Amino acid sequence: MAEAAILAALELLGQAVATELVTLSSSHASEIAPTISNLESRMNNITMELRVIQSLLDQMDIHDQSNKTMVTWLLEVQKAADRIKGIGDEFIHLVGNEKFGKRFYVKSLFKEPKSLIALKQIASRLETAENSLKLLGELKERWVSITRAEPGAGSITNNANQRSVQEPVTAYLTDEPGIVGIDENREKLTNLINSKEPHLSLTSVWGMGGIGKTTLVTNVFDREKERFSCHAWIRIGQEYKPDGIIRNLISEICSNGQSNQIKMDHMDLRGLKETLRKLLQQTKYLIVLDDAWDQNSYQRIGDVFADGQQGSRIIITTRNAGVASLARESNRLELTPLPVKESWKIFSNKAFQFEQNNVCPPPLIKLAKQIVSKCNGLPLALVCLGSLLCGKTESEWKRVHDQLPWELENNTTLRRLKNILNLSFIYLPKHLKQCFLYCCMFPENYLLARKKLIRLWIAEGFVEQIGGSTLEEIAEGYLSELINHNMYEL
């Protein structure tokens, strides 16, 4: 962050001032030391404010973005942060422009009133910036907290996952009588779970949010579950609890009220695991673990899945390549964007469902093709936009096409799509969020060389030194993580 660089420069400058005050005598000496001290104090205060704001932003969930007061406040925070960065850049340039370093610059302060004036101006601007941050804090308490308490407003609690549990995000896609674009993957997945391999096997289905993982697995699960003695479907999510997952599995697997006879209320994790292990022994079971976000979510419960050599199968869906790698390579099924032909068919089935044979009317063909192209083969986007445009006039189609970013923000039909895709960003670690957001400054579909992006991250101060690794090596790791989270496309 900019304030970290400024504080480092201030520390060096302060040391230089202390040295020069011992060796030099000047009428300006009494002015310089308080100015430097004032700068350091203000930057420390600003740093604390910005860190608290950053922590606040890290906890915000997708529902806060629909609160217009909150969005306005965030824009003002961003402007204030940009002003502080500008002051910091100016200060570093002022100090660092002296080719003989900080001590030489301090000597020039004693001799050149202009340099001292510039330093005082920066101190004054920092005071204004500090007051702006304080005012923003007061405004948030006075106005933002009121609007966020209204029904339907978001809350700064880490409960986006809990809401997504209550709202099955892609289940409505599986109700379609003729699901398009999954035949090949459905056959692959069906063959994997019906193979003659007697040992327990794990299959991973992975890809970016909205690509159709849950749709595919639900379709296969519903078709094949009766081939197994028992079956269960459990959603893991980001904020999973191992004991909660085990309890749900026990309840799903037990039939005819059998789970009521198992006293789970007072069982610890060890007792729950032992109970589930006994239920699964010598049983052919099919279990789906949907929406796993990290490897630990499986590893912390994986020891309960007994291998009675009955041909049991576990399917795990994820956006994360690391989770997908838990399955052996032959059992990993990566879902990729649909080709143009299948994308058009999905979109047409929704947008032109009241037209004969779902055929696009000639006046809409050009707009429809452009909108389908913007969906980049993402089934969820195709379904949501097709549903939104069904029955609309040509002028309404043009408005949606021209104002798609606005529609994503404000149209209730598309808000669900935006929320699903936002989850991938919300749960990124903080150091990856700023690296990802940096790419928003580039145009859509802009091709950026890997090494150039890494150098830009380093120049912006996004990459922190860790151990003996170089900044380039650490940045490479950041990029690999973002790719594994399906945030970047190679």
C-alpha cells in the first residue's frame, strides 16, 4: 500500500534529520524536526484508518453492493485513498529525487526554504486527508448504518455462504426437460460412477462458477442413485463445519426415521465419524459433496468413507483446481465453456420459448448473437439473460445489450447471476483480491503477457516479501492461485 512506502521513507528521513541536527546549525532546524514528526504522526493515523476500512471491506458481502448509500460511501472512500496515494507519490518523488539520498535532502532543507515549504504543503494536505477519513467514518455511522438496517439490505457479516445455502443457486437449471450441452460430460461421469472398480473412488467435477457443475452432477445423481444401496447429497460451502457435514450425511443416509433413533445431539466429531463409518461399512453408497472450496473440507471428513469394496462412489464439485486434484487424474472432469452452437441453443430455448421451434425473429438475430457472445459459453449467463429478454421488444433488447453492466447491478433477474459469480471474488484472500482488481483497468478481452502483469503487481506494491523467495517467484505463486481459483484464463 502507498502508506507503507511513505512510512518507510519518513523513517529514513527522520533518522537523517536526527543526524544533521547534531552536526548542523540552521535557523530552519527548529522548523524541520516538528514538520517531519507531524508527517510521521499523521501517516500513522491515516494508516490505522485505512487498515480498519480495508478490514471492513474484506468482510462485506454481495448484498452490500445493492445498497446505494453504501456504494456512494465506498466511492468516497476510494477517492480519499487515491488522494492519499497521490500525496505519497509526491512525497517520495520529492525526497527520492535527490541523487545523494535522504541525508543530502535534509541538508537542502536547511539551506533551501522552497524545499521546506514543499514539505509543509505535503503535511497540510495529509492533515486534510486525515480529516476526510474521520468525516467518512462519521458519515458511515450517521447514514450508512441506517440504510443497512433496512429489510433486504446487506450486512457486514461473513454470512454470504449461509444465504447461498438457503438459496440453491443453480438448482433451477436442472429442472429443464432437455438440458443442452452436457451429453458428453454426462456420459463420462455416468461411466465413472458405474465402472466395475470394486474399491471406493473419488471423482471431481470442476470449473468456474456458473459453468454447470451442479446441473451436470444433479442430472447424473438423479438418474443413477437407485443403483446404490444408499445415497446422499451434501453442500459443503465456504464456511463448512466438519461435524455439521457428518450430521447431515447421517440424516441423509438413514431412511424411515432411522436417524431419529441415533442420538447425535451430544456426540462430538469423533463419535459422529464412528457412527457414519458404521453406517457405510459393507454398503454400496453414492455421495455428492457439492461446492467444496478447499482441500481441507474433504480431508477433514474423508476418513469416514469406508471402503467395503462394494463399488461405492463419491463425487465432489469445486471451482478450485487444488480440490479437483484430490481425485486421481483419470477421475477429474473439467467443465469448459460451451461452443457457440450449444450456447445459442440454450439461449434460444429461454429467450424464444414462445416462438415456433424456439426460432429467433429476424429483427433480433444480430442483437441476440452479440448477447450470446458476451456470455462466453457460460450456461448460467445464457439462461439468466435468455429469461430476462423473453417476450421483450427490440428496443428493450437493445437497451439490455448496451447497458449490460448496469443491468447486472440493478435488474433482479440478473442479480442472482452476479451474486454467484461474485462468490469467487469474495472468498479470495486479501492479497489476491488487489491483484485481481488491478486487471479491471485493462479493456475487456485484453491480452496481457504473464511477465508484464507480474512486474506491474510488484511495481504497485501488491507483492510482499516472504522468506528467501524473490518477488517475481512470489508473484508467480499469486498468479497460479488465481488461475486455480478460475479467476484468470491462460
